[in-house]
Amino acid sequence: MDNKDTAHSHLLSFLNAIPPVDFWCVYGSTLHSTDPGKSTMVDYILGVSDPLQWHSENLKMNADHYASWMVLLGGAKLITNIADKLGVGVHFNPYVTWNDKMLKYGVVRMHDLIQDILNWERFYLSGRLQKPVNMLVDNLDIETINSVNLRAAMSAALLLLLPKFTEEDLYAKICSLSYMGDVRMLFAEDRNKVKKIVQGQFDLFQSMYKPFLEEYEGKDFLRFSSSKNQLANISQDCGLPVTHSHISFLPPTVRSQMGMKIGKKKVISESGKVGNGNELGFGSREEAAKCMQKALRRTVMVSSARQAVSGLLTVGGVKAARYLTSKMCKAWRSWTRT
């Protein structure tokens, strides 16, 4: 049995040991590793219809794999209440050992996952799904639903980019959207995190965003030219009509937050028709980008802080300290490395 078969067998054995899920993806640094080491934690997101029921069943099946004594004491109801009322709707269980492998999984209600993908209400898991993931179970076709999320991420990134940029710049800007305002970036994340993600998974970003690049090129929003190393150099139309088009692709929650800042105005389209009053009128691309950035930064800051508190309560002090220490060590190395 080769490494790939071994990894696949490991995944199946874990799936068979937990209650059924509607969605399951693997993400993070070990995304495409066929044989992650024992000390490397593999990250999963599990989507379920009813987290309370799922956690109840999982506690009966795998109580010894839960990280927190509070979880065992309070049970499934405690997990879901803290995740929903204090956190952002997802409970992460880190440092689970399975078949000599270390893993971390987050459990989320499918309704909450879909709402975040479409609306960026919490911009937490939707941000994760803007980056490469490997979907292992997808009963509700999240991959198709996520196309709305990817298009919105592309438009948001373009609003923040200069008139000329590289393909790598584009993916880095997309990757950075969900880290703007993240409290972990202040002290517990590698300062080169975005760069490492993009460079390590560049071909996967290309395959994810190729349909939208082609669409935007067809609309003449973007123009491509190849450099000596064959990576695309891109120039974009920064006029107001294209800016308004990008804004129209942003999720309703983001547009609403932007509207609260500037007020909704009637916008005259290129055909001369007057909009319905629900469009956002900006005097410049820079104004639109600044307003959107503020809205995203605030959402990410609140969500990351809430999730940090939720994780501390449900995982417990010892496990939380271990996880935070590991993240801070990586961050410290990134800041001190010359």
C-alpha cells in the first residue's frame, strides 16, 4: 500500500468512526500531503444538519477524543450553546489523536455554513473556503454554492488592487481578505502566512479562480499579458462602471454595511436607466474600496475575537494554551527569522 492509499484509508477510518456528516473538507498546510507526520495536525471542517444531535452521538461514540473536561461535563448542549451564542457557530476540537495521527476538526450547522458562504455574515468559514480545500463529502453541493463566494472574493480583491498587478498579487489579496482585522494576526500568526499559502498552493488557486478570470477578461474588466516566467501580468479597468459591477457581486451583508456608511443613492447605469435605489453610489473607486475594507475588517475582528473566547471555554485552558503556544512560536520564528 503506497502513501496515497494509506492516507485515504486513514480518512475513511475516521469518517466511519463519527456520526454521519453532510459536508467534510480538509484544509491547511497538510491539505495535499499524502502522509502527514504524527506531529502535524490535519485540519477538517465538518458540516452537519443538527450540531446538538451530532455532538450527542459523537460523545457517546468517542468521548475519549474530546479535548475538554467542560465538554464532557456539560455535554453536547454546552458545546452548541457556546458555539452559537459566544462564538461564530463552529466548535473546534483540536489535538485529537486518531490512528497515530493528530487532527483538529470544526463542526458547523449546514444552514450557518451556507449563510456565511452567501452573505459573509461572520466571514469565518466563508473566508476559509476562498482558499483551496479538498472536499471529501459534499451532499448539498457546497462546491457549487461556493462559486458565489469565490466571485465575491475576486471582486473584493480587485477593488483593493492597483491598476496593474500580477496573478500572485491577486491570489494573495484574496487570501488576505479574511485575515484583515483578525486578532490572531497581532501575535499568533506567521507574518508570512498569506505568502506561504499562495506560493504553496498556487496551482490550486489558479484552478479555483480560472473561470472568473476568463469571465472578467471576456467583459474587458481584466487584460492579461505573459511575463518571461509565463505567469500572468494583469491590468484592470478601474472606472466607476466596473467598480459598481464589482460592488454588485459583494454579498448583501457587506453591501448593507457599506450602505450604512454612505447612504443608498440612485445610480444611473450605462444604458441610462435609473437604479432601484438599492445600489450603492460611490464617487470614486478608492472611496468604495476604503468603505468595503472597513466593513470587512470590522466583521473579521469581531468574529475572530468571539471564536477565540468560544474556543477557550470549550477546549479548556490546557488545550487552549498548548494550541496558542504553538501558534505564537510559529509567529515568533517568522518575525525573528532574517
